[in-house]
Amino acid sequence: MATLTIDRLKDMLRVSAGEDMTSPLGGDITDKTFADLGYDSLAMLETAALINREFGVDITGEIGELPTPGALVSRVNSSLAA
């Protein structure tokens, strides 16, 4: 079964923000807030859409309640495991 990883999420965040795929999201971002990482609500909605397309998990309505990459990955993977 496929799972969402922090590295895959980093790729999705880059796409959502229109950044070059080589743009660094350096270090461990697991517990940094999306706001601290510079991602606004529009980029997060786009990320939610990418997650829905790739993993079939719709988190659009709760994306604002998932403040960190770690929380988002955990939420998606718990749905995939159910």
C-alpha cells in the first residue's frame, strides 16, 4: 500500500507553490508550520487536491486544521490504513 512520505509531500508543496523541483525545503520540516515554511492557504488547497488525486484522500475541508507537514502526513496515512 502506498503511503505519503515527507519527501513526497515536499515535492507536492513545490508543485503547489509553483517552485522549481530543485527548490530546497531543507532539513526536517515535520514539525514546522506551513505558515513558517511560507505556504499560504491557496498553496495548501492545491496540495490537498494533489493528495486527493494521487492517494484518493480528500482533506480539503480540514487542511486548515493540519498545521504541520507531520500532521498532514499522519492524517493522510491514517486514512490510507483504514
